[in-house]
Amino acid sequence: MTDLPLSGRIVQLLVIARRFRCDAVLCGRQIFTERFAEEVLAPSARRTARKESIVRAAITSPWSNGQTEGQITRLKLVRRQMYGRGNIDLLQARLIGAE
């Protein structure tokens, strides 16, 4: 199960649920799994409710941060191309176009 990132690191929760066996012959189900409260952990959930609400908001929101992400990608590309070749002045000239 995943949760929101913490300090830029992925958070995964290990959930251990107990399993119980029914020895009765007429029992329709032989194995029962421990249930958690719905607000804590939904059955067969892959992420926590906190992360689920953020994912839903990102999908349904009319706003986008595509422009920002594009600029960040461009900056990373220029930085990789210039690795070991220049200083801050050359970087500013490449990004801003000023000398």
C-alpha cells in the first residue's frame, strides 16, 4: 500500500492481516481475513485514503502545472548537456538568452 511521499521519498506501508481458518465441515468459507475499519484501510486498497483524494483531485482539477513541469524538464536537459563544461554565467546565457 502506498501513501503520500515524505521528504521526496516514496512511502510504502506493509499491512499484515491475520487469517483465520474455519474447521467446520459445513462452513462455506474456509479462510477468513481480518478486516480493518473502512476509514483506516478499505478492502483490497492499493493506496491510502489521503493519497486517493489527491489522485482524484489531480484527475478532476481543471488546473495544470504543465508549463512549470516543461520548464523544469528544459532546465534539467540544459544542465545535463553542460555538465562539467561551464559556470553559472554560461548557464544563464543558455537559459535566458542574455549575455
